[in-house]
Amino acid sequence: MAGHTSPCFALTGQRATVALDSAAMKPAAIEAFFATLKAANPLPNTELEYTSVFELLAAVLLS
């Protein structure tokens, strides 16, 4: 988008930087997280009715 500036850039004249490394989960933490979910509910089931993954995506977006 030519000529587009974010509000942050427009106000300060400098681009904001985000420290993504500090917010991202480490691989070991991700594995532990999913293991905890699996232990709590080994066979998860959705109440949304769908016949294709695209229908499921639309149902999730609209729910």
C-alpha cells in the first residue's frame, strides 16, 4: 500500500519494534502444553457440524 503509514510511525517518526522471541513458546513448552490438553481430554469432539474442513473453518469464524 503506497503512502500508508501506521499511526505509530506517523506519531513518532520511528517504526515500533516487537520482541517476538520473548512472547513465543519454546518447543518443550509447546509439547508440555499439548500433552496436558491430551491428558485432560484424549478424544476431543466439536459441537460444530461440518462436512469439510472449509465448512469447519467457516463455522469457527462465525461462532
